[in-house]
Amino acid sequence: MDRNTIFGGNPLGVILRLAVISIVVGIVMKALGIDLGNFFQRVNELLRNLYDLGFGAIEWVLEYMLLGALVVIPIWIIVRLANAGRSKSE
């Protein structure tokens, strides 16, 4: 394997591109209030918020499903009983 294959191009060019991209990402992160001191704390908060959001969405769906079931299930039972009574009389 030659070094162009490993680096994806001229190694010096790749290093310069990575350095420029790293500077741009560093500027954006600093503007968002993320620095070296709190980086892992922010990642932990992000993961915790995503976890909570996932279970919050499940809780939201279950709440609406149960609320709808309070109306749908009794109507379904009434329709089934009405259809069963009609089938026996025919």
C-alpha cells in the first residue's frame, strides 16, 4: 500500500485540509459554548437528552393511545355485540 491510498491523497494536502476543517469546527463549537473543559459534559448531556426525548415520545404516544382507547374500545365492543346478535337472528 502506498501512502496516497492510506491518506486518500497527498499526505501534506490531507493534513492541511484536516487542519483547516478542525479550525472551522473548533470556531463553531466555541460559538456554541463548547470548549475543552466541558466537551464530555456536553456530550453526556446531549446523550441524556436524546434518551429522555425517546422515552418522552413513547410516553406521549401511549397517553394518546389510552385516551383514544377510552372511546374506540367501547364502540368496537358495541358494534361486535350488535353484529353477533344480527348474525344469530339471520
